[in-house]
Amino acid sequence: MLLRIVLFSIAALLLGAHFVRAGNILMIGLCLLAPLLFLLKRRWSIYVLQFLAYAGAGIWVSVAMTIVELRLKFGQPWVSAAVILGAASLFTLLAGVSLNSLVIRQRYP
């Protein structure tokens, strides 16, 4: 259980760091507060956390596509950016998938 919470929290912090760079205060707050939903022992809180993780993975993919497109347009190297952002997306997706387990269903009725 602790591993799932840590995975999600790291994914949320990484996404929050992205929004710091973008200057989006509302999304920074959401990323910082989202892991607190683990404290609620309700099934809906896990559904919300899963949705946020999947949405976060989608955001990483969108950012990766935008950066790769810009770098290709200006003739700059793009592979390292695609690999790094792809890894961030997969990590965030893994954090969401890890919340869909029997242990979670037992602890969050």
C-alpha cells in the first residue's frame, strides 16, 4: 500500500513541477493536494486519484508531442526530450494503474 501512495505522490510532484514552470498556480495546488485524498477511506477518492493520474499521463504525452514538434521545426535534437517525457508519462500511468488492485479495493470500501 505504501508503495502505491509513494508512486502516486511522486507522479503528482513531477506534474506539479511541470506546472510551476508553466506558472499555473491552480494546477500546482491540485497536484500538491491530490495525494491527501488517500486519507479519505472512500472508494470515490481512489477513482478521483486514478482519473488524475491518467489525466496527468495524457498531459505528459501532450507536452512531449508539442516539444518534439517544436524541436523538429527548428532542427534541434528531440529524442532525449521524447524519452524523458515518455518516461514521465509511463511513470504517471503506472501510478494510476497501481491504484486498481485488490489491496486498494479492500482498504477503500
